[in-house]
Amino acid sequence: MTCSAISPTIQCLVELLGSDHTLLRMHGVRTLAQLGPVARPALAALSHATRDRNRKVRRAAAEALASVARSA
């Protein structure tokens, strides 16, 4: 997945998943989940987020991953 392959909005949200701040990572995950099939290019990043150091982010990422994958 390259930057040119996804929209700037999705790219920005994916970048949030790499933030040092838990709330920003959570915001990115939740927003991607709300986007549904539009967020399909972020599936790899959401999968990676299921291994986040924060339990709540991991859980939200797993739910988002299921939601985006199911709707795609």
C-alpha cells in the first residue's frame, strides 16, 4: 500500500495509528471503523493496531477490522 493508492484522509488516519498518544490512536481506529468500506485500504494498518500496547486500542482495532472487512 503506497500513499498514492489511498486517499489523503485515510492516510492521515493510518498515520494516527502510529502516534505516541493513546487517544490519537483510538480516534484513528474508531474513525476508520465508521468509514466502513471506504477504509478498506487501511485493513493492514488496522490489523497491525490489534497488537497495540494499549488493551483498549487493541480491542477497538479488532472491532474496526471486523467492521471494515465485513462491509468491504
